[in-house]
Amino acid sequence: MNGKQIAAIIIVLILAYVAYDSVFTVNPRQRVVLVQVGRIVGQNYAPGLHFKLPFIQHVRAFDKRTRTLAGKINRALTSENKNLSVDYFVKWRIDDTVKYYLSTHGSSDSARALLTQSVENDLLAEYSKRTMQQAIDGNRNQIVAAVQVQVNQYAKSLGIHIVDVRIMQLNLPKKVSKSVYDRMRSKRQEVIRTLRAQGDAAAKEIRADAERERTVILAKAYKQAQTIKGQGDAAAAKTYGQAYKQDADFYSFYRSLQVYRESIGKNDLLLLKPDGKLFKYFNPAIAAGAGIGQ
């Protein structure tokens, strides 16, 4: 191989490298800036193939997907100067590529460090405003909402948007944990007693209403029964009266038999007055005079 051939190969290789360094591709999951001598000359490229000046222009690509930052605060003081350890995580993404590059030099580690510092400072500030009971029972959503707003204000200067802030776990010292849980248990017992007392009062009121309604219903039923009974007695008396009019002697005999049946037992001993009206049908002479048995 002579010198001309070697020179030709070198020239081809140089041209191939120049051509290779003159193009770049943008992935749909990326944000890209084009840097020339430390100065940004291009940004917000659409996914696909693009051209640049070889050697003097460089491409810096960043993942634009939402990322997770997890951390732990070993010692967070409440307003009572009691210790908490806080496990948290933050969801974030790049919102402004130029600001992100300028503030972090394109370093993901630098961005994480800055976000961690901001999040933990704001969490410490929020917990310092609250008692242990408030921090544990009921204020968690308020805390993370306040921290998200505050961190977003700072992260905006980094070209970052905070999607979400969450507290995964709160850990207490053993002595503090026991006292807090005892207090929570006592409050729950108090709520249970209050609800039980309210239930008992409601039950008594319901039973009293039911008893009053029962009394009214029974009174109405008794009144209605007495009315029906009176109407029945009146109808019976009317029937008896009509029967009496048709045959007075037979009616008198029939009623006397009813009296005998209801008042005289099987083993009763009777002492009868011969001329008594009630037992006149036991006297053959009186019965014959009355025309009974003929």
C-alpha cells in the first residue's frame, strides 16, 4: 500500500467521522440542548434526526420522564422538641431544559442533591410547627401539600416540576411511640363511649315511642272491640226481643233452661220452693198450667 492509498483512507475516515459528528437523533423520551463553546444554541428538538456543526457543537440529552427521589430524615423535631424520623419520596421531571442545564450543569446527581436539600428543609420546617399528635394523626396531607408548593417554587428555578410529594413512614422513639399510641387509644375509647351513650339514648327514645304507639293501638283496638261487642249485644237483644214476641211462653222456657244449664252442676243438691218462679218448670202443676210439655 503506497502513500497515496494511505492518505485516501485517512481522508475517508476523517470525512466519515465528520459526517457522523454532524448528525444526532432525539429519542421521544429525551429533552435535548445543543451546546457550542459553553453556550446553548439549540433546544426543544422534536424526536428524530437533526444536524449540527461537527466538533464545535455538542448534544446534551436528558430523560424527560417522571423520576423518583426517595430519602429519609433521621431527626425531625416537633414543636414539643420530640424526635421523628421521616421516610419520604418525591416525583419530579424536567420542565425547562435550558434552566435545568444551566443550574445543574446537566448533572442528575446535582439535581437530586438540590431537590433533597429543599425537600428536607421544608419538611423540617413543617414538622417544627406541629405537635407530635398533629404530625401523626391527621396533618400528613396538609404537610405534604405545603411542602410540594414550597419545593415547586424553588424547583422552578432549576427547570424542574415537582409532580408529587409523599411521606412513606414516620418512626418514633419507643417511649414516645408508646405514649402517643396510648393517647390515641384513650381518645378512641372516649369516642366509643360517646357513640355508645348516644346509641343508648336513641334506643330508649325509640322504645318509648314504640311503647306509646303500642298503648295507643291497644286503646283503639279495645275501643273498637267494645263498640263491636255492644253492637253484637244490641243485635242479640233485638233478636231475643223478636223471639219473645213470637212465643213468650217458649222463650221463657228456653231462657229458664239456659239458666239451669249454666248455674246447676252435675253433683249439685237443690232445695226447691214449690211455688218459686225460677224453678216453676220443676213443678208439674205449674208447668202444665203454663202449657209446657203438652
